[in-house]
Amino acid sequence: MGYNCVCRNSHMDHVGALPYFTEVCGYNGPIYMSYPTKALSPLMLEDYRRVMVDRRGEEELFTTTHIANCMKKVIAIDLKQTIQVDEDLQIRAYYAGHVLGAVMVYAKVGDAAIVYTGDYNMTTDRHLGAAKIDRLQLDLLISESTYATTIRGSKYPREREFLQAVHKCVAGGGKALIPSFALGRAQELCMLLDDYWERMNIKVPIYFSSGLTIQANMYYKMLISWTSQNVKEKHNTHNPFDFKNVKDFDRSLIHAPGPCVLFATPGMLCAGFSLEVFKHWAPSPLNLVALPGYSVAGTVGHKLMAGKPTTVDLYNGTKVDVRCKIHQVAFSPHTDAKGIMDLTKFLSPKNVVLVHGEKPSMMTLKEKITSELDIPCFVPANGETVSVASTTFVKAKASDMFLKSCSSPNFKFSNSSQLRVTDQRTADGVLVIEKSKKAKIVHQDEVSEVLHEKNHVVCLAYCCPVKAKGESDNDVDLIKQLSTKISEIMSGAQIHEAENSLQVGSFKGAVCLKEKCMHRTEIISCSEAVFLCCNWSVADLELGWEIINVMKLNL
Amino acid sequence: MKLTCLSKGDGFYYPPCHMLNLCGFRILIDCPLDLSAITIFSPVPYDVGFEASEYLSDVPLDAHNPIQKKQKLERQLTPADLVCAEPWYKTVKALHLWEASLIDIVLISNPMGLLGLPFLTQNPGFCAKIYMTEATAKIGQLMMQDLVSMHNEFRCFHGPGYSCFPGWIKDLDSEEVPASLKKVVFGESGDDLGSWMRLYSLDDIESCMKKVQAVKFAEEVCYNGTLIIKALSSGLDIGACNWLINGPNGSLSYMSSSICVSHHAKSFDFHGLKGTDVLIYSDLSCLQSAEVTENGCVSPDLDNNYLSTISDKKDDDLAASLLNTEDSLEEMEKLAFVCSCAAESADAGGSTLITITRIGIVLQLLELMSNSLESLSLKVPVFVISSVAEELLAYTNTIPEWLCEQRQEKLISGEPSFGHLKFIKDKKIHLFPAIHSPNLITSWQEPCIVFAPHWSLRLGPSVQLLQRWRGDPKSLLVLEGGLSSGLGLLPFRPIAMKILQCSFLSGIRLQKLPTLFSVLQQKIVLIPDAVNQRINLAEMKTSSILNYSENKTLRVPRIADNPSVEITTDLASKFSWKKLRHRENFGIARLKGELLMEDGKHRLVTGLEQEESSGKARPLRHWGSVAPESLLDALLKMGIKGSIEHSTRDNDTKDNSVIHIANPNRGLVETSEIGTAIIAEDENVASQIFQAIDGILDGI
């Protein structure tokens, strides 16, 4: 069996090493990606490669040809499409929000099933829907926990803050720099700004740095079915990714006078074009840098968010004065703690593993999951292995007779203190295992046949005296009399009466006219009393004796 | 499993309709409309100044043709014979015989199979679950809306009709009405009248679509925990699918018309259909293809040779031979030919009217046509006139997941899936919702190429355009195949226009059937009797072939083994196992828990109440025999004394033994080969005796 690789979204931290893995390391098992991921990751990879080689001067891990060859091996999958990878492994993708094409992966091997969430978002944003998954029976849920302790309220106030910050900046003649990933965040913020620009009738240009983001917009237009319901409904009249105020940016515009808004990659100001623009724009107090989301420690983005530095070390000792305003965009496409709890509660897996996050907050969330939902939760360190028990089923072929008997209800009523209804129809079934053969389930009446044995019926019998012999004896009256007695004492018993016999369950009693009955123990002659000759099966052992006792009272 | 074929359908636009009874559920597969029947109606606006004499001189009568002779005796069909009333629509007749509320599931395999569904969902008792692919739902809904909007022209012309029984049917019953017309209305057997329905409204469509559960290709949906249903692409059109149904009693695949290699829709996914127990093959398109009617039955000799080669080939080779591109190349040639004809007539100053409404064909034609016009540098505008054109064309460029591989590649390279987008932007293709759209007249220019519904030539903008151009010998009419022979063109005669009839591939070719069936490897294959008459499949060794015919119920025996029950391991570990005295190889245990149906499987899980009284735990079934001596010993150990009395009563061959028990209470045990009876007055003694017997016998 080979390895299987499923890529869930096209952010650099997920596909970054894929060409290296397939082309240099020589992995050649199947690779699955959602359609948008397959379409977008070559762009991301190529951009990544350029940044690595051209700007940082590092040795390239893979080449453009590597990327192309790698992408040829990728199998594109649709949401909910169930794929049988090989005999044992089945995978299925569910919508995860986060970025275009992000999916959660459901995998099933034999009877054991897991869900790996990847990055997901439990609330809809401007352009993407919320994560959506079926109620599955899971042994394990592996969830991301980037924001394991954060709980976010409505995002509208924060959206307004962002828009006002940008508006204030451009109104004052400043330039706003928005470093962002090419995918997802840029589109969301751009939709927000484009809409705002229309409403407020602002004429300040909005630029996209490289062709990259504009090109990504085109994919968004074609992959409309992967966006939010709101966008899907609108797109017939106007495709919301046709931004009206957005233009391409040119390097010469960095020093052009007048206000503007610029989206530039990469997002954390770690290298590349966004950092270059930052170098030029940071010294002016008119300007603004809006940092969306999360920045890795050590990047310029992280330094800016951590405090209010006056100077920042860019690279190789180059320093720049930071006088511009810094705005942190506080809405993120990652789910918050409430989202993780909601998903975990909805899926109710047997075990949870938290990954992708900071240890202390993950431990807090772990406590919460363990105490509130009562689900075992693990936070493994890198390289640590966690073992959880998985579901397995014992399989057995069932006989038709058993299934048929199970298909009709077989209620039993008992009222010791209160009325109880039980239905133990499965108890008629017997599991038979023969050495080196498959297990079988048969009805109890079929067992002896399977074992090649002859049935041996064990029953109880007793010829019970029920009445002293009188003059006017009538069998019908006697049976009626007995039957009312029985039903008085044993409520709920179904009594079938015939001319000279009665039946309750397997209990049968008939008026015995024999002078000397085998089933009679007392030496009372037939002339002295009327006898009811009874027999009943082992199953109704107690019932039989109860009836006998009732009838004896009649004597 | 039971299958009833309600209608065999007729070509692409009228797919077959089946009722399937599976695991106690009633499944309706497709709910089409026979739109070819509306040709009995007269189109609007209809030419009042029409002269019948003109028509008669136009068609030369073939005196040697007996059918025409007979018709001549009766009377020649004239446009005046067509029904001049608001049209009604012909549904599947046999479907009306089924109680709508007893249908559990409806599966729709392509947009054409959806057109009749609002008639069914109108029924207040209807409560079935409806499954179809997302693309089928979207395209089908648009087609229904288009149908309603085209039909509204009739409503405007004829005024609102309130009667629930249309007057035109009464008129048709008279002697003078030509037989061919009557046949369409009343059917072969004369009982089709009930299948005519008044068209649904937009509200009906909406409420119908609300009941639909849309699925993706290869998405598994579970009905009632019992059936797992999966749609797999069939390649016929965008969103068209075959169905795979897995249940506890085995698996079944339903194969509608499929195309192995498609140039627009996702191709036929036959790998997914492989190895099911039963295959219902419902592709009758092969009967309409010309080669069959010409050559008649495929000769058995040839067949045998063919089959012997099949058995030699490996599985992969067979699959590869299914995927050969011969057919698809032929299709491309047909499309290219249509384009070249259109370009030719445009060059000569004539317009082209294309009435084909198959969405896949229209999309490819638009692309090819615009490209070829560009390469020929012909400045001829292309118009698409339909109330849903804009939405449909925009939609087709947002569904790469539903398209063939070449078009998916376009997504990766960042191009739109279909080429029309560019041409619409460049104002080379113009979209208009109707012929009276305000902007149409300003951009109208002849010669032009127009795509306009409806293929039946009774509805939509094609009617007006045909009336406009029918006298122009330079113009070209592109029709669906087979239409000119029927009533289709009757109201437009005489026609000077050139006519090009196209029948595009709409299913698997007959010659491919043996290969297909060997690849799919089903145990039982159900095929229509009409197909079986054409091809000899008796030599197929792998599967048994059953025939089904219209309006007859075919019962298919269960072939799968006994269904499997899955027992959770923690429940299984709680079973109390019994070792048997005489059969050491066996272990037996009485079941506990609750039997559920989950994901199409029987599952035994821990029940809510697992409380069992100690008394219940005693064995209820025994086997073996009781030796009186050993029973006596066992009783003695319990402190019960007795004596044996052998008796052979009633001259019986059966050996009865009786043990009399005297102490501590009177009792009797009667035992024989088949059973043992315990006779005692005292409950405790009886229980003790039972325990002793239970110790001797094996039981559960």
C-alpha cells in the first residue's frame, strides 16, 4: 500500500513542499486536491519559488518544471465525492470555508473513521461559506486550533474599524498598504473596500501588487460554487469578483503622489514586494499599514503587531523608521474556540486531537473538551504518536428467518412496579461460529439444523384438578370461569379460549376425560374432580406455574 | 427486486421511465415529457392566409406506397388539421396508474427526465425524496422555466382557458380527423388520453424544486438508513448520471443513455458501475441509430467471433476499447459540418436557424461556430434567443467540476470552460430573452445565425423565424433528426429553405454492448426486449441476461448471499459463549442488543436496556437425547430419587422411557428421542428436574 496525500487548501503552509515531495523525494502515490486548490496551487507555488530564489537568493528546492509535473499527478475532487482510493481506504471532502477550495477530509479505513479538519471557519465571511459537514460516526477528530482560546463576537464592528482606518488614511492623502496572501483574505478585504468605495463614492485607486491576485480573482469567478450562498445568489446579475475600482499596480507607482490602497504579497511582510513597499512607505506618518491576521514570530509583520516600534530591522541590517499608522485587522478565516467546540459537539467523535496552534491555549481547550463534552482529547507534540482505539465490527451472515423475525416487533410487557415495555427480538438470534468458517447468525429454531443435530423438546406437563365433580358440568362454562380467574390475577395475559381448552402463550390446557392420565400425580379419580391437562414449554416456565396456581385456587 | 418499465421513451428528449421496487421501497427513475406530441398543435402566430391547394401540389404522392395510398383514401393531412388551441402536454401514461403517495424515491438522471416532475409533485399526497445532480437540477429548472415562458405565448393568443377538460379533444374524436393525428393523441391502443396534462406554472416548478435534494457526482446519500444511492456521470450531457444503489440485499446499477467520451460533460464513469449484482440497462438510443435499421440484427456469427475475442482480452484492454475516440471524432465532424453549412449559407447571404436545444451541443456549436466565423473573417452575428440563455450560458462557465477533462484543464490554465464568454464580450454573440426584446431590433442584422428553441417547432422564437425565412432558398434550417418525417414541418410547408437534419450520438452504440457488459461484470443484466432482439448476447458467459418490456413487471431473484450483520466488538465481547459437548468445533452464543439498519447495513449495537432476569438466561432450545440412567444419576446428586420404567406403549417403534420420582415429591419424567416432558405438581421439583436435563443436553 502506498501513501496517500490529500491537500486541503492552497496556502503556502500546506502545499509549499509538495513539488519537493513528489519530484525530488520521489513520492508517487496518488495526490488529491479540491478543484480550486488544484487550480490555484501552481500560482502559489510559482510565486513562492520566485520569492525564494529571486529576492532572498536562496537555493531553489524545486523548479517550474517540477511544479508542472507535480500538478499533473494531482487528482481533482469535488465536495462530498466519495473516493475509494484502494480496497480499504475511502476518502471524502467537506467544505471548510477558510480559503477558496479548503476542505475537511473524512477518511475511512475498514470500520474506523476519522476527520482531519485542516484549517476551517465556522462562520460565513464576505465571500466564503461556513464549514459544512455531515453528522458522521467518528473514532477520531483532528482539529486545527490556531485560535484555541479566542472567542470572537460579530465581525461587523471590526470590519467598520478597518474601513474607517483606510478611509481616514486616504482622505488625509496617505497611502494604505495591505500585505496579504494572494488568496482569500485579499478577496475578502477587497470586496469590502470595493463595496465601500461604491457606497461612499470614493475615487481613490485600489491596486493589486502583482498579476497574481488579479489572476486569482478570475479563478474565484469560475469557482463560484465554492463561495458563500450570498455570492452564489448574486453572481447571476453581477459577479462580485468583478471589482470595479481595482487596478494593477506598477512599480513606478510606489513614489507616485496622491493617496492609494495597495494589496501586496506576501502577507507577513517577510520578504518580497510587500516588504519593499513597506520600506518606502513606513517613514511617512500619513500612511497606513493594515496587517491582516496572524504573523509568524520573527517576521516584520510580527514585530509591528507586537508593539509600537519606531524603527524596524528589515533585512541584512537595513533599518527603517516606522512613523506610519499600524492597523491590525482582527478578523481571521480561522475558526475560534467556540467554532472548534461546536464542531466537536456536532460530530461527537470518540477522540479529539488538537493540532496547529500554541501549546498553552491548546491545553486550555483540551481541558474544556474533556470536561464539557466528556471526550478524550490529545495535544501531541511534533513527532509524538497518539494511539486511539478504533471501531471494528464482527461480521456475520444472517439467515432470512432471523431477519424476518427481527422485522416484526415483539414487545413484552411487565409490570412489577411500573409498566415496562421491552423488545428483545434479537434474543431469538444465535451466533454460531464454526472453526475456520465464517460466523453465522441464525434463528434459534435453526440452530440444531446448523449443528446437524436433532431437536429435543423439553416441556412441562401437569394434569391439574380444577373443580370438584358436580352434577351440571359444562366444559364451556368451566373454561370461561378459569379464563376470567386467570385474567383477574395476571393482567395483560392474552387468553385464547376454545370449547374445552384454553391457551396462554405456549401454555395449553384441555379438559381431561381420561380415567388415568399419565400427567396426573395425585391419585384422585376422574369421578371425583374435573381435570385440566396442561403442558407448556420451558420458555414460559414461570407463566405456566402461575396459571397452575391460579387454577388450584379454583378447586 | 421488481422492475416495471413505464415507458421506453424516444431518443434524447424523451428518456425512458422506470419503476423499481427494491428492499420494499418504490423508486421512480425519471419523469419525462413526450414533447414530440405537441406537434399536433398549430403554432402561433399561425398563417391565416394559408391555402391548402398549394400544399397538395407541393408534395408528390408516391402511388406505390401503400401507406400513403391509404392516407390518400382517407384525406391528406393539412395544416388546418392541426389543433388550434392552447397545447396540453403528454406525460408518461403508465405513471398515472401508480399512486403518487406510495412512491418513496425519485431519481432523475438528466434534465430531460425532470420536465414531467412538477406534474407529479403537484399531487398533494406526493412525499417521495427526489435526488438529482446539482447540474441537472439547475439546467432542468431553467428548461422548465423556458418551457413555461414559451407556452405563455399560446396563453396570450388563445386567452385563458379555465376548463379542466380541453375542448380540442372532443373535436378530435370525429371521423374526419386523420389517423396519424389520432394516433398521437389517443396512442396505439387508444387509451393515451389520460396522459395529456395542462402545463404547470412557475410556482409549480418552484415548489417542485424545493423538494429536490441535489447531489454531486459520486456523493453517497443514504435513504432511510437502508439504501445508499450514488450518482455517477453518464457523459450524455452536463450533470447527466447513472445510478448506483447499494442495499442490504445487494447492489444495483441503473445505466441510462451514456456516452463514453464526451467533449463537454464529464465522461461515462463505468468504473463506478463495475461489479454490482444487477445492471438495469435502459439505453435505447442504439435502436434509433441508422446503422441498425439498415443492417438489421447484428449477425450472430460475427457476434460469436467478437465474443471469443472479448474473452481473450484483458480487462484494461476492454476498457480502453470502450474509450476509443472514433465516436467522439464522428460527433466532432458532425458539429464541424453544421458550422461549415452555416458559414456557407451566410457567405451566400442566407441566415441559419438552429433549433437544437441540447445544451451540450449548443455550447459546442457556439464555440465552433464563432471560431470558424472568425477564421473565415465573416462578419455574421450570432444570436441566442431564449428566456434563459443568459443565465444558462453564465452558469456553464462556473461548473468546471461537471465537465470533461479537456475543459477541466482549461480551469487549471485559467481559461473559461466554454469559449462563448469571450465572444459575448466582443459582441459577436448576442443574447436576447425573447424575439420582441427591445434591443434585438437595433442589433439585428441579416444574414445571421440564430440559436432558438424549441426543437419541436411549435414553441418559442424558432416559430417566427422559421415563418420569416421559410421561403428563402439561401437560408438554412438545422433540425433535430427525425423531425421532418413527422408533423413537425407541416405548418411551414412549402419550405424553400435548405434543411439539415442532425442526429447526434445519444447513447452507447449497439456494437459496444458485449464489450461494455464484459467490462462491467454484472451477475444479472436486465435489457429491454427491443435491444435483445437486435443483438445476440446469449453467448455472454459472465452474466445472465433478462429481458424486460414496457408495462410488464419483471421480478428479479435475489442473487447475493445472505445479508451481513455487523456486530460492534464491545457488544460481541459481552455475549455468553457456550461450548458444545459433542461438537468441539462450534461455539454458539445468544444475541443481545438492538438490530439497526445503518448505512445500508444491518448492525447489532448495544441496546438501551440490557437487563435480563436470571430466569431468562436458561436455554430455550435443546438438542441431543437423554439417557434415562444418566438422568437418574444426575437427579440423585440433587437428592431426588426415582426409578426407571421402560415402556413401549401402543406398539410404537419409538422408545419411551419413564422415570418415576417419589421423593421429595411425586413426579414423572417421560423421555424419548424427540423430547422430554417433566410432570410434577411441585414447581421446585420441576425446576430441579429441568436443571438435571439441561445438564445432560446441549442447548441455547
